[in-house]
Amino acid sequence: MNNLTASQSDYLKAIYLISLEGEVKVTKIADYLNYSKPSVVRALKILRDLKLIIYETQGLIKLTSEGKRYAKDIVRRDNVLQKFFIDILGVEKGQAKIDSENMKHAISCYTITKLEEYISNELNIKDGFEDDDNCAYDCNSNTCISCGRFISEK
């Protein structure tokens, strides 16, 4: 995930979340992110060239399997960080959202997974980590790809 810019990650996350509600089109992405349509189109062409989305001009936008994997990891990072900030540190929800948006791009996959495990296992806070779509965690093969979770590198 380190080879994507923060902006590209935000676009993938937006496409993923919009797709959960229905069709994804340029206008919906522009509205969701509060960006101009030309900016969205430029970004979509880059994501298409990276083979993270399927996009034909004036058409529907869909994530490729790789794009979906990235998007789900971005959402996961947000969820883990927000859960930690709100439930453990007592940070107000609005501030937790802002902070998770800023940190999710900088924190390693290994560290976010260790934080998720700590919250789940050590603190026994399970809700919010269920993934109805079979996880797909990989981070250059520290595993999952449909739920052979692993993470231990001490």
C-alpha cells in the first residue's frame, strides 16, 4: 500500500464506500470528496492505469480485485485508528476522524495489524473489526487473502 499517494487512497476509499450503496459515477465521487469533476476524472485515469479500477469515460467505475483489496485496507486502517482513539484514548469522534485520516497513510501495515490485535485480544474489544467481505489482508504477504490471518514478526 505504500506506493499509493494519500489522494489515491482517498479516491479508492470513496469508490469502495459509494459502491456499497450502489453505482459509482464521477459525479458521486466528486460530491463525496467535494472535488471538481475534472479533478476526479484525472485521478480516475491514474487509478485505471494502475489497474486499481475499471473506468470507461462516461461510465460506471468499479474496483478491480486489487483496488478493492487496497480500499478495504484503507477502511480497516481508519476503523482501527478511530476505535483506538475513541474507545481507548477517549478522543472525541470528530477529532478521532481527523487524526485517523492523517495517520492512516503514515502507519505501516504491520503496526496497524498489531494495534488491531492489541485492541481485539488484549483489551477484548471485538466490535467494529468484523469484515463481512473476508478480510483480504496481505501487506506483501504477512497473510490473509481470505482469512489465513497472520502477523508475528517479533
